[in-house]
Amino acid sequence: MANKEHHVNRVRPPKERRLAALGVEALGLGEVNPRVRVRVRRPVAALLESLTPKRRGEVFEAGLRALGMEVGDGKE
């Protein structure tokens, strides 16, 4: 059976253009997008939701450092 998606690479826009249309940017080198659940008060949740994903990550890392937890450099 022939691959029905063989033409997709010819008609699909570049990844950067598709992401820009969604209002997001590609992950950088060493970045991941984990799915975690947290329990916070409603005002904290509203503030987190107002931040960009990149800024949320910065806030999360700063909080871990403030608690004395070591944050690695991302090189494994």
C-alpha cells in the first residue's frame, strides 16, 4: 500500500512558520516541555498562567534555587 502522506513534505510550511502561527517558539537546545501538576492557591495559578512558558521556567528554577535545591546546567 502506498504511503498516503508522501506529499506532505512538499506542502507543509517550515516548522518555524507553523509554530509562529500558533504563537509559540521552538524549544531551545537542552530544553524540555514536561507535563507536571502543581497545587497552588488560585491567585498564584492566575499569575502563572499569565506568564510565558519561558518565564514560568525561569520562575520555577529561581524557586528551586531559593529553596536551596541544586539546579544542574542541563548537560547530562
